[in-house]
Amino acid sequence: MKRWLQQLEEPIKTAGSIVEKKLMHDFARRFGLVYLGNISAQNDEYELVRGVTLHTHHHDRHFIIGNYKGYDVTALQRHVDLTHPQHGTNHYKWSILQIDLHHRQVPHVLVTAHHHDQLFFDNVQIKLANFQQLSPELIPHQSFAHNFRVFSVADGLDEIPSILSPEIMTAMTQHFKGFDVEMFDDQLIVYTSQSRVTLLLMQELLREALWLAKHLDAAMLQHTDIPQDGPEA
């Protein structure tokens, strides 16, 4: 029975991979980006997307690069098996959208919604031992504090109020509940672990990430015309 189930799963996985490849092709073409397919971690021709999802045994698929509305963009799907002595092993799949910021040099900050299991957070603590969680009591936006957990390096906690402004917290509460946000140096990464990848999901990732990148860059330049109403629908 087990062998029969394994034989049945293989064609399903293959069909799913073909559908996702076409979907990512369509996404890249729609926004003027370049679809590169599967990229080996040993390939140094392209910059590796880092952050908390990076793992020694990760597999990146459907790698996309390009420039959209003045920002360098990288999109991909990342697969990895995370293991912890107390929580076993679990397979994770992330759809990731990275944008290179123009001006902002931010400390390492992770904003994650409450949809991850303990295994994920245990691996974050192992990988980023200097990370600390910002106490919800210190977050002035009650709805944001209820929907998200904020982590940062110890020396970056004081900068969080300037990074997560009231406008950003309001927008994230309304538009980012299914997403996680990570930023460090000049990199902004928005990702989701939703298992079903659709063209609409990838468009949302790009839209939210682009809005947040513009907001951070505008704040750095002290522009007065920072968007106040969140990402466009």
C-alpha cells in the first residue's frame, strides 16, 4: 500500500510542478521580469536570497529576476526540511519576493504573522541567536501587536519605531496578515508559506513589497509624500 501511494504521488507532484512553472513564467512575463528556472545554491552568478528561510539544504525553484518600477526584484519558491530535536522534521515551502532598497540601511528585523509552528520559531532562535522579540506591550498599535510578532537584533530594537511607523503598522494589519516581512541592510524580503501558489498571490507579494520598499526609501529621504493608505488594491 505504501509503495502504491508513493507511485500515485509522483505524477501528482510532477503535474503540480508543471503548473507552478507555467504560473511563474506568466508572472515574470506580466511584469517584465526574467524567468531563470531552478538555480543551484552553488551558482555564484546570481545573488542568493538570504534571511531566515536560508538553509544549508534548501532548494530554490522558479528563480526570477528583473527590475520593476525602478527596483531590482528577485522572486522564487524555496523548499527546505527543518529539524529540531524536540519537534521532529517538517517540510516548508515559501514563495519569496525580495526587493533591493535604494537608500535604507536597516538593522535585521523580522515581522512574522501567527501562522508558523514552534519548529519554525525554534530554528529562527538557533540560526539568529542574537535576535530578541519586541514585547507586544511596547508596540503602540494594538491590532498590529495582536497579529504580528516582531524580532530584531538587540542593537536594532531602538530603531524599530522609525522603521515600523504607525502608517506601516496600519497597512500591514490590513494587507500583510498572510505574509512575513524581513529586512536587513538594503534588502527587503516579503514571503508567504501558503501552500497553494497562484498568480494573484505572486502579484500581491510584489505589490505589498513594492509599497513597503517605497515607504522605507521615502522615510530615509524624509519625503513628506509618504503613502498613507497602504498598498493599492
